[in-house]
Amino acid sequence: MVKLILLLSVKMKPNTIKYRNNFEADVGEELVDWSYEPYHIPYIIKRKYIPDFTRGNILVECKGFFRAGDTQKYKAIRDSLHSQELVFVFTNSNKKVRKGSKLTMGEWCDKEGFKWFTKETLEELKHYGPTIK
């Protein structure tokens, strides 16, 4: 039993690097002068976004609920915008972001820096700016 446990443990270079798996450890033994996982490289998955409404530099997304992955998607869209702003109109801003979440959709927007409105506050959205015509 002890031999089986030793075989399953991940190899480590003596006194230096903890590899994620045995294959990387084997390769690391050969690539002695190479750096192992020295830094993070952010990357973008190219997608296209079609806003529900626009005026000037304001992009409006109408939401009744968030599907799985929506919060990440909208943060990525926000981060890719230069002179435009994404805002939300919710059917119910007090609806939870997802089942079991403590955060509501409105609270999520506040936390992430998104401006948000409801059908009851559309007059405020109509006068929201600045806009580029």
C-alpha cells in the first residue's frame, strides 16, 4: 500500500520546484535551465456582443435573470470597451444573481461598477449621460 501512495505522489525537483504533475516533473528534469510557470499571461476569447439598445456611447442590456457565465461575460465586455459604457435595465434588481447567491443583480452591478436601472427608473436612463452623438 505504501508503494502505491509513493507512485501517485507528484515528483519534485530537490529543494526547488513543486510540479503540478509527474509529466511536468519529468520534462522539468530535462529542461534544467528553463523557468517553470514564471508568470501569468491574460488572454481573451474572441466573441461578439450585440447590445439591446444604444444611444451615443451608452449600451443598454435588458435582463430578467443572469444565465450561467453571464457575469463573467459582462465583465469581459466592460473591460473591452474604451469610450462606451454598458448599463443594465432589470425586471427585478432584487433577484439573486444565481440560485443560492446572497448577491442580488443590483448589488452585483454596484460591486462591479455598472450603472443599472429598472422599468420604474427609465426616465433617469433617458437623461443619463454623457453621450457621444
